[in-house]
Amino acid sequence: MQTSEQILHFEHKTVTAQPVLQFTTRATLPQLGQYALTVFERLQAEAARLGLTESGPIQWIYTGADGKPETEFRLDIALPVVNFNGQTSDEFTLAELPAFDCVTTEYVGGWDGIPAVYDALMAHVQASGLTVTDVCREVYPTPHETNPTQHVTEIQVGVL
């Protein structure tokens, strides 16, 4: 499948369970920008304060989002860590993300191209005969805040 910016390659995989330091809120799509940098920086600072070792890129997890701007959904912003051995945080949750069966693709480009990638992923999932869950994840292995055309996002759509 091709978007206006690139050819997308889809993969069906299971992401293993992982411990995370996590921020949780209710949000709508237009509200997402307010969390972009501040939450990540706060998660990193708290992980350092607790002596936690980061083990992967930041993830945004959307539960119940349907692509409509007015729909409120659960937003989790999770920083994978090696372990948390009983530490506690006053601001964030230390939890384990469960294993996640998904169809995924890697997208390189600005935020404005992401809706088209979701459309292509959903079409692929439907054509494959899989059932979509209400959870999607975005993993940011290579963020480029100063040059969004080089921003890398792994988009994962939960499936059954």
C-alpha cells in the first residue's frame, strides 16, 4: 500500500509484555499536542529519579479512539523500563503493558500524514479478515522535533 509520502509494508506480530512508567488521561484528538513533549520529559525525569533504566522508545497508547475529533478516549503515554522492583511514583503508574497482537507499519514523515497511514492499515486489516480491537499504539523510535519529515513512527493496530 502506498500513501502520498511512501510505500507501507505491513507486518502481523505480537509485541511482548513490558514494564513501563506510564501517564494516563482522557483526551480527544485535538488535545494531543498538549502532551507531546512535556509528558515525555517528565517521564524521563521520574525514571531517572527512581533509578529506572529505559528499555525502549516512548509509546502512545490509544484505547477507544475512533478518528473523530470529538471522541474522548483513554490515552496512555508509556516509557518502557527494565524493571521497577517495588518503586512507586506519586505522579505516574508503574505497570506492565500486556502482550499485544497487532498489525504494524513504520511511517516516516510529519504528523499530518498519520491519518492516511491509519486508513491504509485498517483497510489491510479488513482485507486480511482480522478483527480490529479498540487499542492502537504509536511507538516513536526516532523522533525528529526539528525536522518532522524525518520523524519515524511505528503504528500498531490491535487485532484479534
